Amino acid sequence: MPADYRAPLIDMQFVVTELCAFDQVAALPGQGDLEPSLAEAVLSEAARFSQEVLSPLNVVGDQSGAQVDAQGEVCCPPGFKQAYSQFVEAGWNGLSCSVEHTGQGLPQLVAAAVNEMWNASCMSFALCPMLTAGAIHALERHGSETQKRLYLPKMVSGEWAGTMNLTEPQAGSDLAAVTTKAWPLNKPGPSGEPSYCIHGTKIYITYGNHDLTENIIHLVLARLPDAPEGVKGISLFVVPKQLVTANGDLGEANDLKTVSLEHKLGIHASPTAVMSYGEASGAVGYLVGEPHHGLEYMFTMMNDARLQVGIQGLAIADRAYQQALAYAHERVQGKVLAQTQTRPIAYHPDVCRLLGQMKSRIDAMRALSYEAAAMLDLAAHCPDPSQAAAYQSRGDFLIPIVKAWCTESSIELTSMAVQVHGGMGYVEDTGAAQHFRDARITTIYEGTTAIQANDFLGRKLARDKGSEAKKLLSEVQETARQLAGHEHKDCQAMGAVLLKASAVLQESVDASLEALQTQQSVGAFMGSVPLVMLSGFVLGGWMMGRSALVAYNKKDQAPFYERKLESASFYCQQVLLPQLGLVHAVKAGQKAYDQACAFTQV
């Protein structure tokens, strides 16, 4: 049977309160009550909820899956509805939402750890509140006062859910091909605002329909009659499953339906719907913001989702690691080399290597993900506009790295977990395979790894000619110098690796930007995925170096800090150093593209 999930509280609390910018976040306007003790209390309660309520849903959800009943309504697996009611009653849905809209206003830094627990305990369940949170953020930023009044209070409380509807059968990553139509209606909305008829089909809509909430607020991309071609002609509409009256009550059913649910490799309990809008009388929707700015507005939601999916990758990797670790310490097979007695397989060299790779990379992934969340807190609430802009630039820079690197890593690490189990890992009964299957979607939805890499190179690096990268790498080098001059030999060795790694990453950034500037864009983007992955490994090393500096000063206080030092040292030597060869793939450019095209023709 699959092992139970146990939230790694001590690791989470270390990153939240000791490693990332907790003191700076706590000093922001509106965070007067935020202290380490409060953060630790929130994380402890979230751990209890994730372990006792959500974790038991993971296997039953995978085995039962979401279903469509005879009336065309979607039913979540057994236990999900009750768990969601408890989730809402406990106030978890509004944890990081603004107080203005009845949320609790806790920072993203704390929410990142909580969201890791939700995803590790039951990723399929966690997708529902994740998407609702993104829809809330989009409406907070771009919705009208009427839309905020009608929808946000119940979305923040969790009584209503939210989705985003982008993809169509002919429009996957290329949203310029969206054909869903919207045209004005003569009938005004509940508070007199203009209403529109929405007609079209959307696919891959996560939690597009379900029985957890009484209403679902869909955010739908569609084209108005006068829309220009391409992405500049897309508008965003609120399309509720149940129409809402002027006083916020539920009205009649809107004209939308679930055509079918996808049969997927993983996340079986999450209903992934094909949605049809306006087949009968026409679905009623309400324009968000200005016409033809829909993709810009949707990216507010998508940017949130990309960070959260990076955290999903971290979470499912940690769940898989916990199970592999438990199995490796229980399973006894043969004698360890140079020893006479039989011991658990955890002590066999290659199993030990796999476990070390998993744990150290998870530590690095957690640190970098939470660092990105802290930057978003500082950007959103710092009273100094220029400093807030600098934090936003840093957060924007980190998000595609977190999304790409953590999700690609999660596939590797969940595969390692299967390998630790040996033949038993290939058997569904152990649960190791589920983590591998569930992780596979994370590199695809909310923008594939290639899309993250293209965004990283084509926007985040190109728009300021590598200025933000240079600033960040100067901080990496400063950490490396502190380590290199340290009294501890392992810290000195880490410093040497980090200095080398920062130089290699700067070389890679410079080569990619030069290729773009000399009109060799195909060659530049041929190396964009290796570049974003190299960035993840190097910045993960930076966070591990920072961890080592903090841990060394406290190593006599608890064994945990000594283990942190060991994990950081292992990461730099066994994980980061071998990955520096990615620079060659980054720089291979046009020649690699031409070669690959030549030998993969049909």
C-alpha cells in the first residue's frame, strides 16, 4: 500500500522563516501580525489537514476518477465533496486573498508552503482551489466593480469555484487561432452592465464542471465581431455556470454544458472537461476590462498558475521521495558491499545515490519556488514604487524557471522513486506509479516547458538585454565568495562550484542573446530549454549555498542544520556540477537544429 504523506514541516519552516525574505515580507503594509510563530502555526494546521483529510483521497481519487452522471453532471470521487466542505469551512480557500474581498491576506511566501502540502497530499484535489485563486486574482486586477462585488466574496470563501478557458481543438499553444465568438446582447446584465452571447467549444478545462460548489465562474477567451486577427483580437469574459442576480443570488442556469471528460494518464480525480458554450439559446457572458485585451488579462491568472504548477512539481516529487525513502529503509535485499550483514536497500550505493539526488534537488526546488513567491509579495505591497518594480522584475524572471525546472525535475525524481522500488514500483498497488503518472502533466499544462523557455529567453532576457540576469548572477557570485572564504571545507568547495556555475550561466545567457541579436533566432531557441534548465540548476545551487550559510551558524542547535549542510554540499557536487555541460547544448544553436531536422525527416 502507498505510504502516508507527512508534511516536511521543519524543511518548510526553515525556508519560509530563515532562508527567504520573511522579515521583509513581515514588514510590508498589512502584515503587522505576521511573525514566525504565526507562520509556523498556519503551516502546522495545514499539515494536519493535508495528512488527515486530503492524503486519504489520493489513491481513491486515482482509482475512481471523476465521472459524468446520466444527467450530464460531473461527480468527483468519493470523499472529495466532504473534504472540500471542510476545506472551505476552515477558511483555507481565502488564505492569501486580500482582506478587502474577505480573504485572510497572508503572504504568498506562506501560501507557497501550504499549497505544496495540498498538492503533495492530493494533487487532483488541489487543482480546484488553485484555479479559483488565479481567477480571483484576474478579477481583482481587471474586473469591474460590479464583477468584484458579485463574484469575489463567494469565490474567496470557496462557495464558488473559478476556471480559465483558453484552449480549443484547433488552438493549443497558438491562441491566435481561438475562434470562440462573442457578440453584444440587447439585454443588460444584473446591474445594468452590457452582456454578450458566447458561442464555442473549449477543451482541457480543469474542473470545468464538478459537484464541489454550487456555481463555477468561467473566465473565457473569445472574439468580438470587430476583433482584429491574432492574439490582439481576443477578449476575456466572465461566463457563470449559474447566472447571478443583482444582489448576488443564483439565477437561472446558463447555456453551457460538459460534452465529455478526458481519459488521462494521471490526475484522474481532476475533471478535465470539454466545454460547449451557447449550443441552445446562447451562453451569457460579461466583458472583463477593455475589448481585445483578454490575453493580457488572462496572463495575470496564468502567471499565478505557472508558479503554482512549479510548486506542484516540487510537491509530487517530495511525496514520491517520502514513499521511496520509507520503502528503501524497509526492504532488505542482499549484503551491502564490504559488509557482512544484510541491510535495507537504502544503504546500497546506487539506491543511496538516488535518494540523495531526490532529497537535495527537492530542497533546492523548494527554496527557489518560495523565493519566487516572496518576490511577488514584495512586488505587490512594497510602498516604494521603484523597489516594487525591481521585485516584480525578479519575480517575473524566476517564474518560468520555477515552472520549467521544477516540473521537468519532478518527472525525473518520480521516475527515480519508481526505480528505488524496483519491480514493485512498476506495480500500481505500491502507489509509486501514480506519482510518476500525475507528475507528467506538469510540464505540459499552463504552458509547456518549451513555452516557458521561449518566454524566458524571448521576453525575460531579451527585453532588458540580460540586465536582470546579470543582477541576479552578481548575487550568486557574492554567495559563492562567502562560501569560498568560509572556514568549513565543504562550504569552500560549494563556493568554488557556484563561482564556476555562475560563469557558465552568464556565458550561456550572453551566447543566447548574441544569437538573437544576430538574427539567429532559430539557433537561440534551439537552446532555450537547456538554458532555462541550466538556470534552474544554478539558481537552485545559489539557494542551497544560502541554506548552507544559514545552517552552519546554527549547526550546533539541532541535527537538522547539519543535515542541511550535507544536502547543500551533495547538491553542488553531485547535482549542479554535472549539469554545467548544458552550456554546450545552449550554444549548439543553428547547427544542432539543422542536424536534427536532417535525420528526423519522414
